[in-house]
Amino acid sequence: MLPQGLDAWLAHWQSVHAQPIAMGLERVAEVARRLRLEKPAPISIAVGGTNGKGSVVAFLDAMLRASDRVVGSYTSPHLLAYNERVRIDGEPVDDAELIAAFRRIEKARDGIQLTYFESGTLAALDVFQAREVDVAVLEVGMGGRLDAVNLVDADAAVLTTVDLDHQEWLGADREAIGGEKAGIFRSGRPAVIGDVQPPASVLAHIDAIGAHGVRAGVDFFSSDAPAGWRFSHRDGSSLQLPAPTLRGEIQRHNAAIAIATLHALRDSLPVAAAAFTRGVANARIAGRLQVVAGAPETIVDVGHNPQAARALAQWLSRAPQRRTVAIFSALADKDIAGIVEPLRGLIDRWWAIGLAGDTPRGLDAARMAERVATCGVDCRTGESMQEALAAARAHAGPGGRVIVFGSFYTVAAAMRALGLRSS
């Protein structure tokens, strides 16, 4: 008997494959071929990288919708509801559409084992095809070359950044990781690089396959300008733009990556200057330096690797100075020291919560606090997010600041406790 509700289907996909992560395209590509999902939209854009993928997807989505395109966007993981992963024109699709897609996938796989992520990727492609979107914007998972999203022959591909994360799957250093992530690029098509110092492996792969490299700091630039900022391209074109609504200096750079991608596709996907302006102003994404007004102010931010922590530290160093307290937790396999170090001098006290009840990759609060404390900071434990928030707020005081950051599980718990929505 087939599962009935969406939760039952998701539980089903978690049990189909013996391993939660199984790299390789053979299985998922075969099911996609049977369902004819290799081209889910007239134009597809793949967005990979270590950090910034979700933000670049958000900017692309907003810019294209401002240009009157019907846009399907696929991101992962989700914060509060699985439907967040699959959106059309900014709105999560409903349970019925996902269930219908899962039924078609279950029939087509005919015994082929799929992981949770692979089945979800196929469902997104199926929904986009059924709804006849104009553009599919697809966030790559943790890798690139062997990621399920890479079954789509994307018209353009983006590599936002390359940094250390998921080394057990992608390689021990930036060169190895960059080589894996560059696998989303295609011969003769735009390969947009947001990393201003990309690994040599990325550039070598672009040269080897004959992709059209478009590099930040070489082919496109962002610079300060009155009442906002300026995007400029090596071909002489430029745009005067407002500051992004998304917070953090890095968001201007992410917006520039999105603009450069659409500029590279301008012959097949023209976008007017006004749509870029509206897109920069309208792009939204939950859990990225999201500020919750109050006394003290609370900020939630998905930042679970050293590069993301450095971006958070940059934002904090330029924000108004006040007593700052952090609530943090990350998965056990993350570089905790590399995350804590950039923030040590910017946070007055830390609270750790546990994730052992959320995922097998999580630690309990005491073990997470031990790992944070070994970095030379004052770290307490909270048995729940509600308990940690109450203690952190009391320590910060009305004029202070509480930052909740780390894994998606951490931020999701904070959003639930604070009554926030993900869309």
C-alpha cells in the first residue's frame, strides 16, 4: 500500500535506501529518464557552492519574477516545512502536488533505491514540469559532480564559494572540494564563479570542458555608490541598485552573482534593468541574519561552517556595539573550533543546545558545550531552545543582542520558539 499523507511519504523515502547519502547519478538519472525530467523547464540554472547558495537562488527568483517569468525554485534543507524546498513564484507548493509527484516517482523507480534527497529532487523537477514554469532555479546539495541536481543539463551554473565543509564526502581541501563542485559546469555554457579566489581546480575544469567562465572580480564587480551600490561588467554595462533587503555585506555580492548569471543568459532570457532593481529589493530568505525586534534584539542565522561564521563576524563587527549573547549548536561532524574562533571576541557569552533528538549526527547539549568551551569561551547549556532563549535574554538585558546560529535544526528550533514563519 502506498503512503497516504506527505509525512508518510517522507518517512518512506528515508527508508528506501540503506544509506542517507549515496553519491552517484546512475540511479536517480535513470528514474529521471523514465519520467522525462531531464529538462524540467525551458531554461534551468544550477546554483552550487559552500555558502550563499540559498541567497543567490532567492535573488535569481526575485529578479526573474520581477521580469514576469514563472519561476520554480528548489532549495534544501528546509526549516519548518518540507514544502519550503519546492516553490513556484515564491510560494511553497501544497502537499497534494508533492504527493502526486512522489506517486509517479514510486511507480517509475520500479525497485531502484533512491535517497531522501534524490526522491525530493525528482519531485521538484516533476512539479516544475507539470506546472510548466519558465525557469527552474535549482540549488545543488552538498556536492556538485555527483549531486542529484546535476542530472539536469543546466543552461548556466553558478559556484558561489568554495570552502571547507563535508570533507568526508568531497575531499580534504579546497582544491579537491572545488573540483567536485565544478562538476555542475557545462561545455559552451556560462560558468559563473562568485569566489574571488577560486581553487585552481575550478579554473582548470572550466578550461578543460570549454565552459564560458564568468568570474567575480574579473568579469563582474560590485562597488559603493550613492544611495546603494553599482554592478558593473567587463563589457562596459552597469546598473545602479538599491541596498539588498537581505542583511550582511555578503548579500550585495550574492546579488551581483545573480545579476552576472542573468547577464550571461541575456540572449535567451532577457531581463530589464527595472527587474534587477526590484529583485534586489524584494529578495527574501528566512533564517539568514533575520532580525526579530524586541528588547533584547534577537537574530537568527544559518551559519554552520567557518566561512559562514566569518561572514557573521563581519556583520557583527560593523553592527552597533552592545552586549551580545549566542545560542549555538551544529552537527557533530562540523568544524566547531573553526566556527567559534572568528566570533570569540564579538560574543560575551555562549549557550549550547543539543541536537541529538533531531538527527543521528547531533550531540547532546553537554557535549556540544564541551566542544565550544574548549575554544576558550564561556559556554553554558540549555536543555531546550526555550530555556536557552530565556537565559540568553536575561544575560543580554533589554539593550543587548541575542544571536541564534548554527545548523538548520538550531535555527528552526529558534523560529518555532519565536513564532516566526519560513515564508
